Amino acid sequence: MAHHHHDEHEPEREHERKREHEGKHEQEPQHEPEPEPEYEHEHHERTHGHDHGDIDWAEMAPLLEAQAELFTPLYERALSWLAKEVTEPGLIVDAGSGPGVISGLFADTFPGARVVAVDGSEILLERARARAERQGAADRFGTLVGELPEVLGELDYPADLLWASRSVHHLGDQSAALAACAGRLAPGGTLAVMEGGLPARFLPRDIGFGRPGLQARIDVAEEDRFTRMRAELPGSVAAVEDWPALLASAGLHHTRSRTFLLDLHAPATDRARAYVTAVLTRTREVLAEDLDADDRATLDRLLDPGDRASVHHRPDVFVLAAHTVHSAVRPV
């Protein structure tokens, strides 16, 4: 199962403070604390969780929260888009919720709804419950632990909105998983999956050392790793990743897609810098064999806190990412 977290993939902070509206840079305030360095090791939002069999979720949770909190401006706009057509839902299910940052945003966005966070990790769901309590939403917040999609059968009621953020691609048979999700919708209910978008960018093409285009080469290595991950999943079924078509094949209609941007411009805040450091650290660990010696040396320099040209210090670090949400409706 994927976790945000969201990805891909964490000091805690309340979410009452709303971000600047769409069209402006979502620059984070400089005084925000950054994640503890020991958490900076698992998580590119496109690949985090693919080694989830041996992940220590208690250790990972703060990092996953920090990532999701950094991406909150993007999530808020995605939820606002959904809210234009999903009005007054009674039950919202966050399938693959991780520590519940997006679940909490759903509780904020839909104050009349009950929200259920579903995840394979009880440790992460404990954090989700604590977050809901801090938000004052504990009385309408529940959790369900188990593996997707089978655990959805344990829901007491059909969902008016079922959200899956970067969790479906961790399931061997994505089409069957979407059909199972669709089967848990109330008539007229909406299934929304966040899948696809664009790889994140953190640095200029030419950073002044190494061969230009480092992030593009990392993209290629990650795509190959992602393909291997999918092939090794239990019951893996190859599918054209046309998400609207997959939603339609699950018996849903009124498919629509929209992409949302996260634009944290340079110079990066401490929180954004910590996120970039975490992603590149994970890249260096996981993709070392897939990159050539020159690119490994470039990553080592970028990650060296003692080097003024590292991401810890350089003024041109930014976070630019795009995530796509696809939604569809169960016929009445």
C-alpha cells in the first residue's frame, strides 16, 4: 500500500492556516521547522512505499507527514475542485491514507462529513486519529486497518466520496482494485484517484558541476524501477494507464481529470529544502546502481552539508510538482 506521501511521500502543524489562493506562489514561511534528519531517507512521492515490506512506519511517519504538509496547497486546490461537484457527502473514505494529512483536509473541506482513513499500518492510523483530535474532528473521524482493496469490504456504509492518492498503483490488478473501490460507492458517489502528473523538479538543468540534466536521468531510472516494482506485485496485471478509461471500465461515468501544481519558488524554505534533501537522499540510496559514477558523484556533492553547492545551501533550490486527479461517478 502507498502512503503519502503522499507520497509520494514532517513536523506537525495545524491546518487552519489557509494558503494563498491559486495563481500565487505558495511560498512557505521561513520559520517553519524542518524534519529531523534521521527521517530523510525514504520517499520520492512517485516511488515511496514500493519497498513497503521492510519499512519502519513509526520512523517514517514524521517524514510522510512533512511531505504531505508541504504539498498541502496542491491538495487543498484538488479538494476544492472535488467539492464543486461532490456536495454535502455523508461519508468520505481516504483509501491508503498514511498518517492522515489529506484525511484531515477532507474533514476541513467537508465539515458535515464523516471521514474514514484506511491504511495497512496501524501506526500511521494512530497518527491520523491524533491529527483529527487536534483539529477538533475526532467525533466524525474513523480508521480502518487492512490491505487494499479487500479491507474496503469492511466499511459499514457505502461512500459518497472515495479518495485514493497514489495507492492504486501499488496494487497488482489496478482495474480490479478500481472495480472494488467503485463497488463501495453509494449511488451517485464519486471515486477520485490521484495518479500521474509530472516528475518533480528541484534544481536548474545546469547546476554548475556534473553533466547537465541530472533530474531527467533520475526520471528514467525511476521509471524503470517503477516498472520492475509493478511487475513484481502479487497478481500483477499489465494495463494501459489511461485512468479515465480504467474508471469507465469499473462501471463509472462522468470521468474528468485535472492537474494541480505545487510551485515553491527559490530560494527554498527550510521545510522545502528538507524535502528536497530527503528525496535526493532516497534517490542516492535506491538508484545508486542505476546511475553512472558521475551522477552518483554529483548527488554526493549535492547532499554534502559541508559543500556550499549542496542543496543544503545553494540559493536556486525550488519545488515544482504537478499531480493529476481523475474522478468518476457511480450511476444512480
